[in-house]
Amino acid sequence: MNRRNDDVGERDGWDSDSNSEWLIRCEQAAEHGSRTEICNDNEAMASEHRRCYEWVEALASPIRHALTEPTSPPMIPEYEDLVEIGRGGMGIVYRGLHRETHRVDAIKVLRPDRFGQHSRSRSNASSLLRQEAKLAARVAHESILPVYQVGEVDGCTWFSMQLVEGVSLHDRMKEGPLSPELASDIMERVARAVDAVHRQGILHGDIKPHNILLEGQSRRPWITDFGVAELANDTSSRLGIAGTPAYMAPELIQGIFPGLPSDGKPIERTIATDIYSLGATLWALLAGQSPCEAFGVGPVAMQRIAEGSQPWLPAKVVSIPEPLLRICKKCTALDPKDRYASAAEMADALSDWLNRPRWNRHFPRLRFLLQVMVAPSLLVSGVITWWLRQSNGAEAWVWASLVSPYVPLFLAFGLSRGHAAADVRAKRELWSMWIGHMLGSLSCLISLRLLCHPNADRATAMAYPILAGLSSAVFIAKSGNFWASYRWIGLAWAILAILFSLAPESNAIGFGVAAAITCIWIARGDRAFREHSSATTT
Amino acid sequence: MDENESVIDARIQRMRPILRTIAEAWMPPKLRSDLDASDLVQHTLLEAHQSADLLARLNEPQFSAWLHTALRHNFLDAVRRVNVLKSKGVGPISVSELEDSCLRLEELLVANDTSPSEVLERNEQSLRLLEAMQTLPERQRQAIIQKHLRGASLKQVAESLEISESAAAGLLHRGRMALVAILEKPES
């Protein structure tokens, strides 16, 4: 046998005859995980051997694991035809046919190659896998995979759940950023599922695109992997700081970098940490890259996130609508108190954005009509009514002139309704408000005319403050769900209502001018009319 | 050479020992006499230099992914060539199996955001381990790769290197001590 220089260890004495047998025993003991009993005849050297072995093994095992070929599936009595479909840090997921029901399920089995046959870590991992099954089974929601069965085979825990044929959002992101509509739709449903998880007193702890499956054509999202989930306020939790750094809240990252100030508060997972992960996931879908890809993966980037000094800017040039960027920022606020109080609140915000009025899309000419037809007709109507009243014109003409601008306004709205099915909540609300405004105005005008009979001029003089007051009510009501500036328009109309009462002779012109300005202000300012130019390029 | 070129050259050169360890770990013992890991790495780095403009625009994970993919293609090409040349003698080397292994390794090194929190340090440490292995003497390195990267037992290591078990145990222990000494030093 050819022995080379580095085969013998005379220089350090480790390979002398007296030590060679001992070294073999140490090596074999390390392989079988029973080092202490065998190697205690030379504790110092044994300790050094053990330390070096564990050092190298700890670093090498994930690499070896990465090189490992797929392991043969376990023999689970309840299932047949097991085929590996994925593997994670703790378990391997198989597709298998249930013998009794002939249903095809997904079966997650503890990784035998990662946790040794007799190691303590296997029993810990087994209990974590059982915990995962138990927690996932507690939540009944259309986007949470139902767990069917838990068992054990060859000392490895397994559980079966519904099989979903689809891709993870992480894989989907490789094709590029998701459209804002699709990303919001998915994340709204995910946020509602996470809210259901929270209402069961459970924290998921690892929301990220990898753990959300998108089912085939239906595009229904499924939350998977409750591997690091735990009960909120579970003081017996053995997980510590778990999760994925790229999607982990700053207060948890502070736990990885003990040097960072944590204000002396205990570092623990909360609903707010899950909401941070939801926001980071939404951002990743919109940006088409994970925060790690955008900010880097090193400790410096993580430290910046922990300190809140990392701007959320994607590395690629992508277009993220401003309202969605605001939702992401609210979710990922440094202070947990500044985030949404619940995942349901985030879902509501996304739902509002999805249901926003998009007049440019549904009725592209509405903006044009408001500026070119409605605003001038309001102005002309005001002038003509004022002139008719000044020149004692026939009453019928005064009323016709007063009401005439409502015709193009409601014609425009009527046409817009015809262009879009009434399936958007915002559209229905808007329509109801203006119908209410029209009916209210007409009934007030008729009532006024009857009350003031036979003084027609007094009735027309009183009409404008009432029309202004009704407009104020409509705009204030709209400000809640639409453009925030409607509240200022509403306030202005309330003031005008009073002013019109003080100057009844000229209120027709005042009304016409104010109404025309309002139309142009809305057409130019309301985001619903500027949808295509509202995306923020970052 | 301008500054950008020297930066990209330094990044490429830093990957040399890492890629060589990976190539050696991929190498089945029966192919070791037919394939030279250093040739594969040299060829890969040459391609990297030719694509320096592209690589300069990539971030670290993308950069690693590019190099690993190039090495994988070169490795699989080489395996195919050997299979053709020695179709009767080499026995079945499944290219798909090797490809699968390569992909998994890439996942480990590139997918920085897929694992629990320890992954922050782990990837860098894994790269340092692969790098440090190239500083070991040839036989120690082979023993360590067999044992810790291919999961061989002491007996299998001894058989693979055609030495006694006690010699293999000595090689392994000295190799590990050297690696720990390197890895415990703060990174320069």
C-alpha cells in the first residue's frame, strides 16, 4: 500500500501506533453519535476530535445534503405509489395514493438523512412535525391545506394533507413581477387566511412566496408549511427566532444581531411580525424579486432592515402603484404599532384598491365629457338663469335653465353605467350617491316651488343654497371611499350654500362658476380618472 | 486593466477554490481518473472572463448561480464525453442524477432566502469551507470530501483512497483540524 506524506502524522503525534486504534474508535463513535463513552480514555484529545468533527460536519452536512440524490420513499401502510415532489429543511413531500379512498394526497415525511436514526434531534424534529400537523389542522379556511392523517414510519413522523397541483409564488416570480391586480387579489386572500390562523391563536411565522401555492387555472392561493408556526404566547416554544431573514420583521432580526438596540423589549413573534411578512411578500410579488435579491443578503443589509434604514426600492425598474406601495410600507413599518392591527385590515385595504373606481378603463370618455360638456353647460346655465331672473323671463325658462345642466351630467353617468357591469362596489356606491343627489334635488325644487307659490322668484333664489347643500353632502360622503380631496370640495360647497343665501340675486352665476370649477378639479385630480399615469416607477 | 475589470477578476478568482471543491465533490470515484476537476474549473473561469461584462452587472447570488450553472454544464458535458469514449468500461453514470445533484447544490448556495435564520451566516460559512478545503494536502482533501461531502464511512474512505482505516482516520482528523483553524480565523 502506498503511504504518502500526509497519510502519516508523525509531526503532531496523532497517528502514532498507540493512538491509531483510539483514533479509529473516535471516528467510528462520531459516525454513530456515541462519542463520549468510547473516547473518554483521553478526554482532552477526544474533546478536540469531537469539536473539530462537529465543526466541519455542521457546515458540511447542508452541502452534503444538497448533493444527496433523492431518497427512496418510505413504506407507509396507508399509501402507495409515493413520488417525491419537494423537500425542505425538515421534511420531504411525496405525492401518494391513499389505499382506502383512492384519493391522491400530499404526504410530508421527516427527512431521515437530516436527522440520524437515534439522535435527539430526530425526536425534537418529530415533535415539531406533529406540532405543524396539529396547528395546520386547527384552521379551517379555503386557503389552508386540510390535514388528513398523522403517523410514524421507521421512526419518522409523517402527515398527509390535500394535494394541490400548482406552483409556488416563488417559482411564479421567476417569470417576472405579478400584475398589481393579480398580486393584490392573491395577497388579499392570503391575508384573510392568515387572519383566520391568527383568530385560532396561531402565528404562522414564515409567510413568504415559497410557502404560498398557486393552484392551476383557478389561481387560488394555498398557505403551506406551518413548520415554524406556534401558538401565540406559547412560553414553552422551542423555536426561538425562526423564519426567513428576507421576510422577517426588524424586531426579530434584532435578535440575530444582538448588538442592535432592542429597547430592552423581549424579542418575540406577534401578529405584527406575520403582517410584516405579508407586506414583504406583497412587495416581492410586485417587484418580481425577494427583498434579499433587492437589498443583498449580507449582515449589512439585514442590519439596515433591522434599523429601518433600508429603503424598499427594487433593484429592477418596475412599476408599483402608489396605493399598493403604501400598503407595503404600512405592513413593513419599523414600529409594529404602525402596522395594520390585523391581517384582515390589510386584506380590506387590498380589497378597497381592487374595487377602486377606474373610470378611464370603464368609460374612457367620462373625463373628457366632464371637462368639455358638463362644466361649460353648468357655467352657461348659471349665466342664463341669472339673466332670465334679471330680465323677468318666463318662469318655465328659468326652471328649464336651472335644471338643464343636470341632463348632460346624468347622461354621462348613465352612459358610464352602460359601459361597465355593476360588479365593482365603488361604482355602485358612486351611482347610488348621484341618483340620491338627483332625486333629492328634484324633490327639493318641487317642494320649494309649492311652498313659495305664487312667488316663483323666491323659489329659484332658495333653490341654489339647497342644491349647494346637497352637493356638499354628496362630496363629503364620497370622500370616505374615493378621492380624499372630495372632503374639501364638500366643505367648499357647504360654505357656498351659506354665501348663496346671503346674495340671492347673483347666486345663479356663483353656482354655475363653482360647479364648473368643481367638474374640472375632479376630472384633473381624482385618481379614478388618472389610473394609467398613477403607477409609481421606482 | 481598469478598476471594474480588476473587481470582476477578483470575484471570479475568489470562486476558483470553491468551484474546484464542488467539482471534486460531484466527481464519482470511478470517474476521477478520467476527469480533472481543475481543468473543468479553469474552463469555467475562462468562460466567466469572456462574459465579464455580463457578470459585472449581477449581484452575488446571481453571480454564484451563473458560475455554478457554467460549471455544471461543463461537468455534464465532460461526463457525456467520457461515457461516449468509454461506453463499455465506465458503467452507468446517470446524467440526470448528476444534474439533480448539481441543482440541489445551487439551491443551497443561491437561494439565500429559503431557510431559517441561521442561513444568514451559513451560506458564507459554507463557501468558506469549500474554499478552505482547497488549502488541504491532496489526500486530506480527498478524505474530507469523501467523508463529509459524499457521506462515506471511515471504511469507505479507506477503501477509496486505498489506505488503512487508521491512516484514513488520521487524514480526516488532521484535515478537520486544519479546516477549523482556517475557519476560526476572522475573514480577511
